[in-house]
Amino acid sequence: MYPKPKRVQDDPYREYVRSHPCCACPRGLASEPHHLKSKGSGGDDYFCVPLCRYCHQEIETVGRQTFQDRKGINLWEVCAKLLVEWMKRKGGQ
């Protein structure tokens, strides 16, 4: 039996994601981090994207692939760009 991997939690990174507008719509509402890999299955905070509450509700209802198809967006690409920006920012401190 293998031990369950420890999930990385990073409050400052989640706040950084939250500081961005929703990546899927132009509503301009406050965003919240949406984990691309669920926290329950070990998803780290580094695998999240900013979504407004409406888009967050939609993705939870229709699933990631349908949501991405509807919005014409690749959430893993958004996630990677945010993480790269974050790492550059942290490297400059």
C-alpha cells in the first residue's frame, strides 16, 4: 500500500489567483480559485485558475471539457501561465 501524497497548500498563491479576473468570462466579478484537480484527490493549490462564481458553478455542473469547449479556453494553459508568472514574481523578491 502506498501513502497518500501530501497536498501542497499555498495561501499566498491562492490569493494571487483570486486577484485575477475570471479567465472564462468578461463579467468583471470577483474570482475564486477553481482547482483543476480536486483537493480530495490530492490537487495542489498550484493547479487552480480564477473563475467567477457563475463560471465556477457552470464548470461544476457541466464538467471541465464541456466548459472549455463552450468558452473556447484551455484551463491547463491558463493555469500554467499563472504559475509561471507567480514563479517569476517570487524569483524577483
